[in-house]
Amino acid sequence: MDIEALAGAYRRDGYVSGVPIISEAEAASHRARMEEAEAAFGPLHFRSKAHTILTSPWELATHPAVLDLVEAMLGPDILLYNVTYIVKEAGAASHVSWHQDLTYWGLSHDDQVSMWLALSAATELSGCMRMVPGSHLKARLDHETTEDASNVLYQGQTVHGVAEDSAVMCPLRPGEASFHHGWTLHASMPNRSPDRRIGLNVQYLATHVRQEKDPNDTALLVRGEDRFGHWGEDVPATADLNPAAVAKQAELEARYKSIAGTA
């Protein structure tokens, strides 16, 4: 993996895709662990702070190959902000409209990277992500809040007028990841395949970034040094579904949704 070339493409285009992180066999193992947790806990789709209750997402979010690339994008001091599974069931109508991640997150700076790691195949048929190259350079665009039960986003936030022919499909094999900037326009279509489309979505921040909507928001230092102390501290899972961690995760998720759900 040529980290400098990937980081250069990320700075130019606002994303990189098809980055190998783990093998397909490892991805299948992590998928099995996730589905075992679902059987015990219930649906994990869009559950915030999954790394505080499950060991698999914590291991993946802190994988050395991931952090090496994030360091080339953000610098040596890295906070892990959120980890969540995003699941499109086979044949489901769920989709993600054109949007920019940073629109509603309340962050003071845009030194942020999102990783999307495929645990099952993400193809055009299963509704892989589409990105608009260079759109991160336009900073924040106007979003409209919509009422759409099939939209995965909390507020159905949508940027209208995106030139569809400028978008690039970003298919991923299991174990591959994409990384995108918080201002990069992206979207995805429904899953028309016979299998679930399962991805692990992870957000990383530079340590100088602070939360401007809620001073009690939390993150976790995963590389380098935090010389700022803007965040409360998350506790990573050391076992799966520890009852105290599960109770705490419910509090963390309520806070995250409150932040993401206010303009």
C-alpha cells in the first residue's frame, strides 16, 4: 500500500477507494462476529459508538494499516470519534441521499476522515457508495431536510442539483475500504442484491478539533498525543456486550443523535 500516493489522491479528490485493509477471510470472520452480536443484542445498523460495546469494531477501527493511512491524511495525533455499522438488507429500499457528513456534526474544523470498511461485497447492485471527486473543495453546500423513511440519514439531509454524471462508483470487495473527507459529496442507492451490504463506518478527527454543540461529547485518542483535551473519553470494549458498557452506549448514542439531529 503506497500511503503517500493514497493520501495525495485523497487531498486531490476528497476520497480514495478500494484500499486493502484485511483479507476476505478476515472480513468474513468480522461479519460473523457482528451477526452473532446482532442475534444477542438486536439490530446494530446505525448504532453509535459500537466500539464501546463490541471488540470487533474496536479492532478494525484501530487496525495499524488504517491508522497509518489516517495519519498521512490528518497528522500524527488522531481521535476516534464514532464507529457504527451501516447495513442495507437484501432487497431493501434504503438509500443514502447526496450529502456531506460534516453538515450537522458541530465540529470546529474539518480535519476529519471517514472510513467505510466492507464486511460484505459493496457493488453497484448492492448499493455501493458514489463520490463526487473534488467536491470537498467547495466546503459546505446547502442541504434540505426531507421526510423519507427509506433514507438512512437521520434528517434525510439532501443536496439537490448534483450532476450525476460527475459521480464515481466506489465498489469494495470484503476487506477493502474507502476513505472520504467530511465535505465530499456522496450517496448510495438501494441494495438490489441477494445478500446484505454490511459496512463499518468510522470517523477520525485531528486532536485540535472540538465539538461546538455539546461540550460533553466524547472521543478516544488512538494515536499520538492529545494536547487539547476538548473531549470526554470513550472506553473501548474489552469484551462483547458487557452490561455496564451497553448501558453507557445508550447514553452515548442519545447524545450523538441529539447532536446530529440539530442544524
